[in-house]
Amino acid sequence: MGDHETLTEGLRPDLIAISELVPEGSRVLDLGCGDGTLLRYLIDHKGVQGFGIEISEAGVRACVARGLSVVQGDLEEGLIDYPDDLFDVVILSQTLPYLDDPVMILREMLRVGRQGIVSFPNWGHWRCRMTLLLTGRMPEAPALPQPWYASPRVRPLTVRDFGEFCREHGFRVTHQVYLSNGRRVSPHRKWKNLLATVAIMVLERDALRSP
């Protein structure tokens, strides 16, 4: 096993892909950071100054146990306590489908950070389409096995949905990573919305139009 594989052992493939997009020594804010797995890795192996926001008490306790600087807060209340340009990178990993106001959150990300990294499960994957076609039931995303009635409520979206969302609201995607069960899918492939289970998008703040 190579050095990189040894260091990333235990990280989900999408978190590995995100970590590769974060510059060494940068100042990072992880929104909805969960138990702090990604943040701890970035601090230990990429020398970042890492901070997090997490809504669940269990998540905050896990982060504190890892020695992380994390506050408990609801992203829907915005990032008003954070000044402009405080961070180099703001991460929103697998949290987008749970947001009631994704436009506001992404705008806030690009206000307080120079770059945003957003990842989400893709309901456009062929398994989701086949499930709906053959069973008539709402499919679970391949990377987010959660039934429709579970809490918190999920807003299903596809790669194509996110692309149209970004164009409509003035967000320009500057880099794309697609995974299919942990393996890379070329962002140039015509069928990426059909093949990808997870999408990771990089947004640059200077690409944001005024509302």
C-alpha cells in the first residue's frame, strides 16, 4: 500500500477526493462537519487551520474529543458572525440535500471563503432511475441510503439539477469530480449524470454574480 493510501485509509472516497482539492496550509471551515473525520485529516496531513460548524450535539462532542475547534450551530441561520474573506476554503460535504435555503448558504460560503467545495449524492444515477421505473417507489441515493420519511428531510437532486441551479443563481463551477462507488468518472463523459453516485463541485467566489 502506498503512502497516500496509508494516510487516507478509513476515509470515505468522497472525503479523500475533497481533501485533494484543499490547498496545503489553508484556512478551512467545514459546514456540517459531522464527527470531524475530514477536518481532523486535513489538519494532520495538510497542515490546514481547521474550524467546523455542526448542528448535532453528538457530532460536536465527537469533534471536541478529536481536539477540533467546532461550534454548534444551524447553517440555516447563516454565517453572519463570520467576516468576509476569513477562510480560504469552505466545505459543504453531503449536507446540501438537507438545506431549506441552499442559495443563501452557498452565497454565505463564498462571502466568508474564497473557494467553496460542495459534494452531494446523485439521484440521477442509473440505479435510482431503474428503481423508480421498475418499482414506482422513490429511490434512495446510492451514496445516501435514507428512506423518504427519515429525519432530517432530504431534497433529492441530480448532477444536472445542480448545474442548472448554479447557472440560474450565478454560481460558476470551476472544477468537478465525479465518483461511482468510490471510482472516478471523467467529468467530460456524456453520461456522468447517469454513472456518478457522488458529485463534488468547486465554486470560486470571484465567479459569483450579484443577486
